[in-house]
Amino acid sequence: MPAYRRIISTFRSLFRKEELDRELDEELASYLELLTAEKIRAGMSPEEARREARLELGGVEQVKEKVRERRVGAVADTLFQDTRYAFRTLMKNAGFTVVAVLILAIGIGATTALFSTINTALLSGLPYKDPDRLIVGLKTWDGAMSGPVSRVDYFDYREYGRSFEELAALATFTVQHTVMGGRRPELVDAGYVTWNLFRTLGANPVVGRHFQPEEEMPGSTPVTVISYGYWQSRFGGDPGAVGSTLNLNGTPFTVVGVMPARFRFMYDADVWRLVDREGPFDTERDSHSHFVVGRLKPGVTLEQAQGDVDAISSALAEQYPDSNAGKALLLAELQSFMVRDVRLSLLLLMGTTVLVLLIACGNVAGLLLARGERRLSEMAMRSALGASRRRLLRQLLTESLILTVVAGLVGITVAYLLQGVILQLLPIGELGMERPVIDSAALAFTLLVSIVTGLLVGVIPALRGTTTDPAQQLRSAARASEDVRSSRLRSGLVVLQVALSVALLIGSGLLIRSFAELSTVDLGFDPENLLTGQLQIQISQYPTTEERNQFFTSLLEEIEALPGVVSATVANRLPIRSRWQDWSIWPAEQPTPSPQEDFSAMARWVPPGYFETMGIPFISGSDIAATDVPGSPYVIVLSEGVVRALFGGSNPIGRMVNVAGWRTFEVVGVVRDARINTLRREPDAAFYMSHAQMGPSSAQIAIRTSVEPTALVGPIDDLLLRKDPNVLFSKVRTMASVLDDGVADFRIVILSLVLFSFVALVLTAIGLYGVLAYHVSQRLNEIGVRMAMGASNGDLLAMILRRGMLLAGFGLLLGLAAAYPGTLVLRQLLFETPPLDPATYVGAVGFLGLVAALACFLPAWRATQVDLVEVLRKE
Amino acid sequence: MAEAKTDLLRGTLDMLILKTLSLQPLHGLGVSQRIQQVTGGVFQVKPGSLFPALHRLEQEGWIEGSWGESANNRRAKYYRLTSAGRRRLGEEKRNWAQVVLAITKVMEAT
């Protein structure tokens, strides 16, 4: 039978059931008539014939039922019946249904909201083709991880490596380029990549093409691939941008392609240009500033590839012992390398979501159990009337599934609302991430969660509700006593809920404490009222160091004259805003240390007054002076960390140090270490050279204000425009917002966790309340009797409260026991907060205890309001 | 013994109905009377098994029912074989021949 006919007849029997039944009636009637006629013809009297024919036909209803059972759509039909019946029962108990649906909707909605947030913000971070074949290569010294790879070494690996389909490299940092032409000059971040980087990742441009191998050759026409964002801002998304010329730092580049909107690798870049065999970075094998990224050939394992590059590393070590002895390339999966920082947060959030959903499930399972008890007599009746246990189970499961699927639908609405809250709390939009939306993936997720939840909450109550012996049940149905086993089950569920909630509360408490520590951590400089920005002057306008120094000195003076400005300074890199740039440094009288043994610290160059403006305290010696200009002896200010490493405890003032083998400096002062790279690292060791002696054409500017820092953006911009319209003043931000970015990821985790703990707490309170309220309703008789015997309101209150607090207490103990191993997982995220922080534990227990007491009080108070006469009359 | 007889009937009822209808369209009573008559009363098809089988076969598309007049001017639902039913009958016949052959071999084995 062809499939379509089967489908048609199934539908026919489902939707034309009445018509089919009528036709069957007619057919049977005609059968009876024909048979009667036959029998009359055979000589029977009409009455006799009619009776005989009836007997022969048997029960008309039975025949009809048999026909119905054999119809194609029979299974679908009972499902239909179950569903209709389930809807009817659920509608009849509207109160129960609404509460159960709401609880589940909160659980499912929260899960969906977080899922879609995680899905867009964190999970879809690797939009590359076959990501499992992508690897990253990092340099090791004598087996110890060390980081970036030398460009010169990379080209050898690329040439001799046999395990890779492609092996690409990119510089570990972007370089700012000035784009001339257009309305105003502007600054862009350029990423340096080898020609095959995009090919390796399997990321294709949306317009144009990516780089070609011959474009890497020295002397070929300069080409660039631009980002989607820059395409929009500079070219307005015009496809004609491909083929046009972009003037980068005075050199015309031909735009050959535009990368997709969400393309990002390692860091954000506006344009990409080529690394080639001549540079620009790592002129020697002992300079290391590139990431290596590769795509394994199909079928080649990471181990095989590692063996392959190890052979190359040893060959290089033999050939270039000075630079390559003990150096090797360690391969790792790109995916695990990229998500190493967020993996823990992700696991944590996922785990939390599951816990919250479990708590919601516990509530609904408790409700279903309670209701199952009330329906025992109904079930007994149905089973006495011949319904099989399977049929009853199916009926009950259909009910809970309908409940959860409806809850899932409502949950989607909840998810929309919650997502609004999440988006308001989290800086996701600001970070330039795609705004999370509840998409088809999230909806599919919701559906899956709903169905799994339905089975989860339905199975145990359904099994419990259909086990009892119908005869016994029918006999005792009139008596409303609490079923001990079922009540124990529900109490167990509440204990688990309390335990999960308290564990969640402790977890979020610890994270909040860490966050507070992090926000109040001593940075080593003062971030308040500090406006920062990027400055770039055209080197063609200021060809000499003197001219450039003159510009910066006069600019700082003019800015300091503005109302609301306390002081202003510049630096090659401001703390937190820009990281790293660590150079080696050693006492000048010592020989150059080997690359494995050298000490490096953050290299900064600053004008006089920098430390005062930034709020970095002096320990000894003096500041860089206005007289420390080119031609005068080179001076340097060290931070304590450098002094400790280089000179032990002895006074360094007046000693000479060698920086990166470049030149020697006289130490004039010592300042405190400050957190230069990130909040989470210990304060970094740094050394500060004279800005004037370095004579750069670009700098980051910091302005200490006595007013709201953003109020000065306009006046400074005006001042610059008057002074020199070709100066680029960009990426203006307050230090406070820079710091905010540093903790943004952490804040996502914390806010989600707090939100979820709150939902968990509410659900647990509802669960406790539900169990106790039911408990009270089942003990009404007993309470009535106790009242009659003279129990006071206080006695009754205490009796019910004791039971509730007993449950909560068990849950608290269990939760405390579970929290400790749980917080060990958190340890990595904690900041100066011990996993066993007593304040957090006490706070969480106290808070939950309070909420539990409130949830218990209402039913207990109800117990005291029982109308004695009413209860006793019922008895 | 009676049980075994109905089992055999159950397995082959479809085939018997199809075969019967392949000769001429008949109404329900006609089908059961024809089977009883041809088998010399060995198979008596009761309405309780006849109608479910007829409706099943109709849903499968092997037979087609339409209302018509009986010989003595009474309304009755007549069933006739469709072309799909004819093919089905062919298959059933081949299967049946195989079953009979197999059983005969077993029973005659010495």
C-alpha cells in the first residue's frame, strides 16, 4: 500500500470517525435485513427469522468496536483520546495547571534565555570550517611553555612540515596604521598575517578574495583584506571597495577582499596585511612575536604532527644552536586553546541552568505526586473498568507532557523577558558581539527540554499513581489520609531542592565576594576621573624628535590649562588599556643573559609628571626630568619588582641597567609596582624610560580631571583641531570603562549565577510552601481534634513550622556538604576569596533559612485558622 | 480444536475474501455465504471477524465498497476487488502455495 493512501486513510479515520461509524451502522443494519429476508425465504416466520438473524450477528456494539480497533489510525486515535482527556482534566484543575505551568515556564524560560545567550555570545565563537583539524603552535624552551613563535622559524616549519594542509602565522598584536585620504585621516588596527591564514581557518571573504601566495613575495603590489565593520564605516558597504586603494601609513594598498561580519581571530582588526619573509617583525630567530595556526591533513593525528615538527625543531637546534637550542614547537587543538578562559564559566553556567531546571522539576513532580494521591480512586475505578496499567501510565504521561510542552511555550515568553534583563545587565552589545536572539536553535532546545522535563516529572508520579490494588483503593478512597510513601517522596524532593539552592547561593556568594574584591583591588594607580585616548601625529609634519617632543609638551600644557583638568600625561601604553610589551633588562655590568634566563618587565616611556598624574607612588629617587631629552644621558625609573629581580635589596639609584641589549640607562628613581596588564594578575614589574628620549609619533594620553571625565572629550577635541587638524585623537574612553571591560566576562557569569540563584530560591520557597500546605490540608482532621483538645495557636504553629524547618534543615546540611566540592571547581574564578569563605556560607544559610521560614509560616498560620466546627462536622 | 480452526481462518481470511470477491462483487452476507458454501461448511465467517476484515481490506485499498441494490431490492454495501487487490491476491496465492508445499513436505517426511 502506497504511503499516501495510508496517510489519507489514517486522516480519514481520525477526522471522519463519525461518518465512518454511521456507515458501519447502516451496513450492519442491511446485513441483518438481508439475513432475515434469507431466513424468511427458507420458511421461517418473520419474528423467528429476525431473532435468529440477531443471534447470528452477535452484539452489534462488539462488532463495531472490533472494526474500530482494526482501523489503521487506531493508535493515533487513542493518543487523540488521551490528549483530549488530559486537556479536560487539566482544565478542570485550573489552579494546579496554572501553578505547574508557571513553575516550569520559569525554569524552562530561564534555561532557554541563558542557552541562547551562551549560544551566541560564547559557543559560536569558532565559526571555522572543520574546527577539529585546526591546531595552534606555541614555542617551548626545554619543554616549558613560552608562547609566541619566531617568524623565521615559522617559515621553516611551513616549508618542511608534512602533516599540514596549511600552516599559517599571524603577529600576536595589531599595529595602528593611519589611513590618509577620505574626509579625515583615521587610525585603524592592522593585523599581520601570512597569505594562507584565512584559507587555513576556512573563512572566506564575503566580497572579493583572500590573499594569494605570490602576494607574500617581497616587492609585489601591497594588498589588504578589510573587516566587515571597516567596510561599512569607510566604504558604506559598497562592493566597489574591492579593487579600490587604501592609503595605509602613506603606502597605497589595493583592497582585495572583505571578511564576513563576525569574523574575528585572536583579536579584532580593521584591516589585514601580509607578513612576508622580510618582516616586519622577528628579523632574527631569537625574536618571537607570531602565533602559528595550522590545519592538519585529513587522517593525521595531533601526535603524528607533533612528531613531524619535533624533527624540524631538532634540525633547527642543530643548525642554529645560538638561537634554537632547547627551542621547540608545541601543537595544541585550536578549539581548546581558544576557549580555555571561558570553558569554566560555560560549564558553570550550564551546570547552574540544569540545577535550576531540576529544582523546577522537583516542584512539579511534587505537585503531580500530591495530585496523584487525590486521583488514586479515579485510577482504581478506571482500572476496575478494564483499563490496562499501560493505558493508565500512558494517560498520566500524556498529561505531564502536555503540561511541560505548554510550559515550554509560556517559557519562551519568559525567555524573551529574561533575555531583556540579561542584555540590560550584561555589556554584550557594547563588546561588539552579536546580540543574542531566541532563534530556531533555542526553540528546538526549549522543545527538547520540555519533553525531557515532561518525562522526568511524569514518570515517578505516574508509576506511584497506578501501582495500588484497585480493590483496596476503592474501599479506602473515601478516607482522606496522607499516603506515607508518597509524602516521604515529596519531602525528599523538597530536601533536595533546598540543598541545590543553598549550594547555588554559596557559589554565587563566593563569586560576588570575588567580584567585590576585584572591583576594589588596589591597582597601584588611581583609575577614577581619568580620561584616556589614543594620539597619533603625522610623522611627515614632525620629522624630528625635537619637533615631536615639542608638540607633545605644548599639547599637555594646553590641555592642563582647560577648566576641569588637573593634569595630563602620555605614555606608550597606559595600564590595563594596553598590555604587555615586555622587554628584557639586566644590570649593565653583567653579561647578556641567555633567552631562557633573562628577566623581562613591561617597557614604558613617559614624560615628567606621569607618576603623579596616574597616582603611582614613588619609593625613592626622583622623577624623569624635563631635561632628560635626546643628547643628555639616558635615564630610567624602575618599579620595585625590577629592583628586586636585578639588585636584590640594594639601593639601585645611580646604577646602570641594560635594556634589551639596546643601550644602557641610569636608574634615577623607584616606584611601586602597578597592575599594568590585567586586574587578576599580581602587580607587574615595569621600567619607565623618558618619553622625550624615545621621541615617538604616537602615544596614549591620560587626563586626570576634577569633573566627570567625559565632559572633557569635546573641549580636547576642539583644542586638537585648532592645534593641528591632522592629529588623530581616537578610542577615547574613561579608565573606569576600560576596567569594566576587564571584568565583563566575569560579570556575565556572576549576574547569570545570581539571577539563577534567585529563581532557584523562589522555586524552592514555592516547593516548601506547597509541601507544607498539602501537609496541613491532609492533617486538618488531626488539627481539628488537637484544637478541640485545647491546643493553642502557638502549639499548632510550632508543630507545622517544626516540620517545615526540619525539611529545610536537612536540605541545608546536604547543601553545605555538596557546596564544598562544588566550590573547588569555582576556585579558578575566585579572586582573593577562599572557597570556604565563612561569611559567604553563613550568609547563604541565613538567607535561605529566612526564606524557608517565610515559606513555612503561611501554611502554619493557615493551620491555626481552621474552623473547628467545620472539620468535625465533615468527620 | 475449534481454536486451531479459527487461527487458520484468521491467517487466511483476507485471502479467502479477496479470492471470493475476485469472482464477482458481493455484499457482506454474500461473502460469508459464498465462503461457507464453497468450503462445504468448514469455514463459517462470523460478522465479528468478517466486518473488521472487510474494513481493513478497504482501508488498505485492496477492495472498494459502494452502496447498491440487492437481488430483492434491498440496499446493501457491495465490495469489489481493486487492481491493487488483484495484485495482493496474486502474492497471497504464491505465499499460500509455498506454505502448503512446505507443510506437505514436513508431513510426508519419513
